[in-house]
Amino acid sequence: MRGLNERYDYPKREGCQLLDLPRSSFYYRSHKPDESQLAQSLKAIAGQFPRYGSRRAMQQLRRAPYGYWIGRFRVRRLMRQLNLLQPGRRKRFRTTNSQHPYPRYSNLVKGLAITHPDQVWVCDITYIRLAQEFVFLAVVMDVYTRAIRGWNLSKTLDGRLTVDALKQGLQDHMPQIHHSDQGIQYAAGEYVSLLRSNHVQISMAAQGEPRENGYAERLMRTIKEEEVDLSDYQNFADALSQIGHFLEDVYNTKRIHSSLGYLTPLEFEIAYLKTQSEQTSP
């Protein structure tokens, strides 16, 4: 349309009608938003927190004194343009050590229909980076309700980490089957004895098959993405407080799950118990 007008002095109104275009399109000039102030804010954040990725930078931009309401993809695009996405070499921990002399157990849950609470518990360990150190989180989850039964945060990757998480769960509930990987923390004598003394069947994923412990793997991914990756723990006490709040007050009671019909684990378990009570009432 603009070529017709400039070359042949074609009237704007008739030209737009001929091409079935609104006249506003003739006058429109595309322009890029001014992101100079946003770029300066990002540089300031990168200077203060050089290890921030786009997720944490986005959260920082939403806080005072910046006050932007901005999405992660826009932040990531701009950080890439400013050469602020330079991942450093990170130390990683292997939390699963399957090289040990303790007995292994068969996978009892593969293909099993899970139909009620405390039929199967799953568990796993992950590490969490603090400012000056790493800490380790062990979690025990009921598969049917997705409720976290027990958890423990520790500065050391030893047997107490998992034993204390299991003991917390056993205070109010008792599983029929306990499923884990073949890591030494779950195969060692004290842990196995605690399960056997409570008549709990022991089940383990095959070595090198993390998918056989998929429920626990997905739980840890959720904890990392929705809590750990969005937080900046100052020290162990701060991590203990914030992670505890997320697991007990958010995950169990406020976070809805599509697999539970968009109920929270607490709501789902209460609904199940109510149904069972109604079915057994005379």
C-alpha cells in the first residue's frame, strides 16, 4: 500500500479499501520497547549476584527497589544479549552410592496398582547449595496421596539423614511397602532394621534405573523448581526454616496436584478417609 501511494500517488482511502486493510495500518510504525532501564537493572543484579540465572534474576527484578512485573523468557533473552548468562563450573554431589556390601531387594512396586494411602512410600535424597556449603535433604512420600510423611535436612550425607526422615514418618503412619533406590543410606543395617521391626516390606529400584523410583524423582524435581531454585538461603537455619515451610505448609496443604484431581494431598486424603467411613457405616 505504501508503494502505491509513493510511486503512483494513489489515494490512501481507496488503496486501503482495494487491499481490504484498515487505514490505521498505513500510518503504523513498528518500534521496539525501550529496555535500557531494564538492562541497567539486570546489570546491577548480575554485579551483586554473579551466579544468578534467569529464574532468580526475574524474581529479583520483581522485588523492591526494581518492581518490574516481568516474565522469565524476556529476562533470559536480555541476559543473553548482555552476555550475563555465563554458567560457572559447579561442584556436584552423587547422593546415591550403590557400591556397598549390604543386601539388595527386588522391586515390589513395578506394575503394582496403588489404591490406598500408606500402601507404598517412596524416598530419595538431594543436595542443596547454600552460600558457603552444601546440605542434604531426605524426603519420604506416600505415593497414593502424594503427601510428604517425613523429611530431614542435614549437613552430612550419612545414615542419620534418612533414618531420621523415616522415623518422622513412622510417628503417625505405617507403610506396607517402602521403595527406594539401592543407595547405601537405604540399604544399611539400621535403616533396614527399622523397616523390618515395623513389618514393612522393602522394595528397591534396579541399579542404574532411576525411572523405577520415578515418583520420588519427580517429587525432588518439584521441590527444586518450586522452592530451592527460587530461594536464597543465608545459612543452614534459614534453609531448614524455609524448606520446612514449603514441605509442610505449602506442598502438603496448599499445592494442588493434577494427579489428585487438583486437590492438595491433605484434601485428597481427607476425601478418601471420608469415603471409606461412609462405605463402612451401617
